[in-house]
Amino acid sequence: MDPLPLAAAQDAPGLRIGEMAKISGFSVKTIRFYCDQGLLHTARSEGRYRIFSSDSLAELEIIRALRSMDVPIGELARILEVRRAGVCNCSVLKDSIATKLLSIDSRIQELQMMKSELARLLSSWQDCGGAKAEDAAKK
């Protein structure tokens, strides 16, 4: 079954969790987790199914982007609440992204130094002259 087109989903009165999963690319289990953590708000149908608004799709995209930057769940919840209140938090997000970029650059430098050190160690490696592990295993 093809996923619902995003435009049609936005016009729908409410989406069930399976539809949200198909449209967003998140698993049903992950969406449930985000609901349980208070990141996504839902209503319940008469049959007790979770019903999501089209705003939840936008929030899932924000969650995806921020989780890729390792933003903790608690911070995500705060960002989403501020957004729902209609307060612009662009500067907070921009600062978070800039901080993550600096962290990645720092980690890249650390890994490059480690790589250089390992390459130096390997190039200067000398066999110890003792019996090779394969030879010792045969005895």
C-alpha cells in the first residue's frame, strides 16, 4: 500500500499511528515512544486509537533533525513546547546546531590525530623476533 500523500494527510481530520508511520518513515514503535515521552500530543478515537494532527508530522521532522544532533529527549520536549506556544525559538535551535557543529569538528580533529598516531605506529612496527602465533599453535 502506498503511503498517503503528504498534502492529503494534511487535509485529513486525523491520522492513525500506522498512517503516521507510513508518511513519516518512523516506525510505529518509535512514534509510540515519542508519545510516551510527551514529545507528540494525540487525541483518542472512540475505539481508543491514537489520532494525530497534521502538526504532528512537522513535529516528527523536527524530532528527526534534533535527534540526529543528539539533542536529549528533555531538551526536545522543551523546544516543542515553546514551539507549540507560538514562541520563536530559532536562535535556540541555531545555537544548538552551531554547538553540535563545533563538537563534530573537534571529534574529527581527535580522530585525525588518532589516525596519524596509529599510522606512525604501524609504519615503525618491528616484529619482535619471537615465534609467530601460528607457529606456536602448531606445537
